[in-house]
Amino acid sequence: DFFSEKLTTHCVGWLRDDISTIRQAAAENLKELTIIFGAEWAIEYLLPPLGEIIRHQSYLRRLSAVQALSLMATIMDPPDLTITEVLPLVLSMATDNVSN
């Protein structure tokens, strides 16, 4: 869907901003988008680009992605989606080669 892809590109892209308040607002926006469009939409459109950010060399980018994931996880319905979709992304960061 063209709209979803463009929206995702902009909103997730703000997690890469150099200003921390913009990254925090972006994480909150991703939570709000999850509320509006639902968990299935978030899994399809938001988790793949967040999965790329968690592998970024910059710890700030990675931290921003984790903050977004944690906010999104609190409102995913059904909650099992948090365990099956979000948790594996977060756990994958525990064994990566990027210094924290």
C-alpha cells in the first residue's frame, strides 16, 4: 500500500534524527500509529524497518528503535503478538557484535 509505505518511511526515518527529542517523538508516533492502524499493520510495516535500525552501528539509533518497540509492545493486541513478533527483535540485540 503506497500510503503505508510513505508513512512508514517518514515516521521510522525520524528515529534516525540527530536530535533526541525528535527521536523520542518518533517513538511515540509509532506507538500512536500502532493504536490507530492495529498490531497487524505495525508488524507488516513498522517492524521490518525497525529490525534494520536495531542493527545500526550507532547505539543512539539502536536505543531509539528499542524505545519505539517497547512503546509499541505495551499496546499490541492481542498481547501474544508482542511475544512472537517484538520480543525476538529485542532479544536479537543481546547477542550482536555492536558495542553498547
